[in-house]
Amino acid sequence: MTSGQPGTGNARPTSTGAAAESQPATTAAAGTPTRPARTSDKAPAGTTAAQPPTGDGAAAGTTPDGGSEADPTTSGPATDAARPGDRQDAAARQSTTTEQVAAEDGTAVSASTAKGTGATKDSRPAEDSDPAKGAKADGADGTDKADSEAKPVGPERWEAFASAPEPRPSIFSRAGRAVGRFLIHEWTLAALGALALAVLMTWPTLRYPRYTLPQDYWDPSLQAWQMAWSGHILLAEPARLWQSNTFFPELWSFAFSDTLLGYAPAGMLGSGPEDAVLRYNIMFVLAHALATLGAYALARQLGAGRIGAAVAGVSYTYAPWLLAQAGHLHVLSNGGIPLALAMLARGHGWSLRHGYRPERRHDGWVYAGWLVAAWQLSLGFGIGLPFAYFLAGAVLVTAILFFARRLRTGQAVPFGRRLFVADVLGGVLFAGVGLLMAFPFFKVTELHPYAERTIGDISLFSPPASGFVTAPGESRIWGGLHEGAREALPWHPEMTLLPGFVLYALAAGGLLFSVWRLRHRLLLLAGVLVTMAFAMGTRFFDGTFTYVPLFEHLPGWSALRTPGRLMLWTTLLLGLLAAGAVTALTDRVRELTAQRIPSWPGPWLRTATLLPLLLVTVEGLNTTPHPVVPTQPAAMRSAEGPMLVLPSNQSLDQHVMLWSTSGFPDVVNGGSGFTPRQLDDVRRVSQSFPDQTSIDYLRTLGVRTVVLLRGQVTGTPWEITIDAPVESLGISRQEVGDAVVYRL
């Protein structure tokens, strides 16, 4: 084959040492053209000019794409085929001429970049002309001297120009990033937002948290004592939990009303009345925050957007009707209901918007949901009992669907065995907590059968239909406007059940425009109507088809004397309807703004998405009073029990319970949902104290100290007898501050 002709066949080396053909491909610098080797350049003696191979005729040492590959094992002198003038010309053009070098045995080897080893020929003329780098000399022992002396040719020479590796972050940097991710997570922001909103919406609860109580200082004093007692006795003598220090010498006295037992861990911190008031106020604010977060979580799990879920959370917590319940912490502590439902739905991979998604199942969330449900039940049966029956109904429906699916598909466990086990264990835990909590209440009913409610008692607290559009006096927006409507209600604190006109409007819109499917909207509407009918008690067709069957047949239901508190479920369902409408609105706004340039919402569209949340929040503003708690008498801090504090009545005895948190001495006084007959007898007999009859009766009960409060005797029989001598009665009398202490 002649020099300069393209090869048409397979080029093979001759037996006489003729050089094989090599492709004159050029290696270009980045972004610059290359010039092929001239055909006029003379090849070294004994070699043939390089020709591009065709077909499968690539010579040994060439790459499949036509380039040449250097053989690092080849030895022998190599000569540069390019002339110095050409090399300088190539350097000026920023290109590299592909060189052909010949081995001593006649095999052509390319000096360009080796594909297998990554060796790259330098295009600089100074290095090209260096014979130490362009040729190899054989040593006497057959080794390549140039190989041992020359610098290695490969990617190592370019490592200095590579970007420096990213330094490995320290443990502090990684911890900081983890904290940062946690702080900007949706659920962190939701929790912090719920807490901040709770502080603002309940203000000034935390302004003087050791000295004031929201709404009034009667029931809150009782509940502050409940938390203090449960925390104290569980640390000191857990077996005596239900035998409290009040209503002495009654048994099971801690079960005379809802106990807030779930707040016992908080009751383990601090001591005395001031700490009890502080604890109550903190839990009051936290209860609002948890309710908002719980309803938000439920709406999000069901498929609502962030703003829609926020509307559900705020409307559930700050509905106007709940302002009348500001003095009932056991009613406001309802956040565990939606939170448990959200966890259970999350664990089963189910949402209202997306249906059942098996890949999202997680038994850990199921366990957490049942634990939260059990904790909610431990706060009291007033709210927890309807929740328990709701869960029981949900389990029953699930069981029916399970058997129906098993008959249809043959699948044994629709949610998987792990979730089935989690539900069984969680349900057993929930039922166990319920039974343990119910046992003391059944004992109270057994010892005091007159404590049970009657249908007549329920009728006294059953609200009419007008109550659903009437706001309590504590509502800043509607309180003054609805004053006349409240006067028409027999017992307006439990009959003003307005969940909010904004919520009504959003829920009505959610029936027509929503992300929920039509059948789901209709189910939510049915739930709203049914819960409203139950909340009316005996006012809805005398309760014949609603409240009365529950009252007569469901265990424990007869203890619920205020049907209006079932409005809690109505509010939650209305909030979910509203969340569907607001989510549909925000989705539509997102679609519209995606067509804008630039693609972000304008001020009016942004306001439109936030307006429902703002209106719901404003409608929840309140004028709740925060009276100062009566100061603990000095005599209560030093007197020994068992003691009786006079005067004694339902309201004042709740203060005495709070004052008794200093050491928890046994006291005859007590206030609850009902009054034991023995306490009635004590109050009647002690009207003539100090006299021999009352002293003998109190000694029979085991009372050793009587504290008579001077500030409370005006208009009572003690106003005359408080300074009478007692030496002839065999008792002692001592002035301690603003009280008189009698020791029997």
C-alpha cells in the first residue's frame, strides 16, 4: 500500500518488520479544531505512512472509534514523525498532531492518549521536541531506562487542575443542618404556629398565670386541684389515687367528677396553690394548641391543603360556642380526638381524598393513634365516652367490611397481619384504660345511686334549635348582638352552640365546590345533621330516636347531663367540609397563577386564599374574664387534718380544694358534679357551730380541726357566734390571720 492512500482492506504487519498502519486521527484541545498530519511528512525508515483503517482492519493498538491506543508493555525506540516546523505551527493553532511511532519489531504504536490507561500526549512543542520524552532506549538488561526516569504520563498530571473535593462536614455541621431541617419542617411550623396562636387567642391567661384563672375561679379551681392531686399521690402513694383528700371520709371521692388524670405528669411538678394555678393556665393554653394541631393533622391526612387544614384546626378550637366552656378544661382538652384519628388513618394508609394506599401503611402510627386515644379517654368521660363509642362503631364497620371483602376476594386480612395485630393490641389497650377508668365511677354509682342523671336532668340542659345560631356572651364579635337571644334560653352557658357563621358559609360552599368526592361530602353533611340532632338532647322529637336510646342502653351515657357538648363533633365535621372548599380554592388559584408571568400569586389572589382563615380566626376572638384567685388563708397552711372549713358550699369548697394542695390534708369540703348526702348533713349540722351537737357529730366523723373564715361569715349564723367563748365545750380557739381555728 503506497504512502498517502487510504486503506481499503485489512492492514497487517509483514513478516519482515513492516510497520502496521495507524489512523491519523488528531487529539483536539477543548473547543479548538485539530489539523491532521500532513501526508508529505516523511515516515521513519522501515515504516509506511499512516493510513486510516476501514472495516475491521484496525491495527493492533488502535481504539474501536478510530483512535490509537498506546501499549504500555511495548519496548523499543520511538521516533517522532512530525517535523519541528510542523510542531510549532500546530502549537500556534492550539492543536496536536497525531504522531506515529514505530517499534523496533516493526509494530506501529500511537503516542496519543491511551484509552485503556488514560495516558495523554502533551501538545506543547517544548515537550514534543524532548527526546527523553519522545523515545525509549533499551538498557543492557532489557529494561526501559526512559520508563524509569521519565515522569509518569497519565491522569495524575491533571489532578492539580481538578476541583478540590468537598470537605467532609463535621459532626457539628451535620447536627446544625439536621436542626435546621427540623425547624423548617411542616409539622414543626404547624406546632409552633398552633402554640403561638393559642397564646394570643387565650390572652391574658399567661399575663398573671399564678394569680388569675380564665372564665371564673370555681370549676377551674377544682380542676387545678385535680391535676395537683393526681401528680402528688402517684408519686407518694399510688394505691390511694381514687381516695382523695377531699370529701372526707367518703370513698372513691376522686371519681365524683371527671379527673383530668391524663395531666398527672404535669401535676408532679410544683406544689401549693400558686403552682396549681400556674399549672392549670399552662395546660389551658396547651389544650388549645393541641386541639388546633390535631384538627390540622386530621384534615391534612384526609387530603386537605395547608390553608384548608389550618381553617379546620382554627375553627375546631376557637368556635364561638366553646368560649362558654372556658371554665371547663376537660371539655377544652379535646385535641387527642382528631389527632388519634389522624394517626390511625395514617397508619392504615387511608385518606378521604386519595382513598386506600397500601404502600403508605405503617403499624407504628396505628400504635401511636391508639395510645393517644387512650390518653384522651383518661382526661374524662364527658368528652371521652362519645369518642370511645365512635371508635367502637368504626371498629364494627371495619369488621363488617373485612368479612365482606373476605367473602368477595378471599383475602384473610385486608390491611395486612401487622396492622391487624397493631389494631388488636391497640384496641385492647384502649379498652383496658376505659375499664380501669370506669370502675371507680361504677363504684360511686353503687354507693351513691342518687348521683345518676335522669331524663328530666337531661331536659334541663337540652338546647333548642335556636342555640345553633346563638353565640355566648364571651364572643367578642357576636356576644353583644346576641344578648336578647341568650335571655330566651333556659341555661345559656350550655345552650349557646354557634360554631361560627363563617364556618357555616365555608361548609355550605364545601357541599358545592370541594376536593372531596360527592359521596364524601354527603356523608360529612349527614354527620353534621345527626350530631346536631343528638346535641339537642330531648328537644329533637323528645329525643325518642336520638338521645334517649343512648341514655337508656349505652353504659355510662346516663352520666352525660349536657347534650350540647356533642357539638364538638358537629364543629369538627363542619371544619372538614370547609377544609375541602378552601383546598379547592387554593388549588384553583395555583392553576390560575401558573399561567401568569412571573408565575406567583398576585396580592389579591394571595388575600383570597388567606381570607377564610383570617375570618375564622377573627370570629373566635373572645372577651373571657380572668378573675383573681382568692388567696389561701394562712390557717390552711398550718392546720392539721382532718379539717372542716366554714362556711361550706359548692362554690367556696372548690377554693378549699385548691388551698388544700399545700400538703393535701384531709378535708370534709368538696365540690363536684353532685353532692354526697353526708356532706349535706355536715353543712346542715355545722350551721350552729360551735355547739355541743355539731362538735360531737364532727368528732364522730373524725374531724379534728375547724377553720372559720372571717371574710366569708357575713350574712351567716357564724357572724354572731364567731367570737363566742368555747372553754365550756372542751375545744380550743385560736386566731390565725383572717381566720379562727378550732381544735376539737
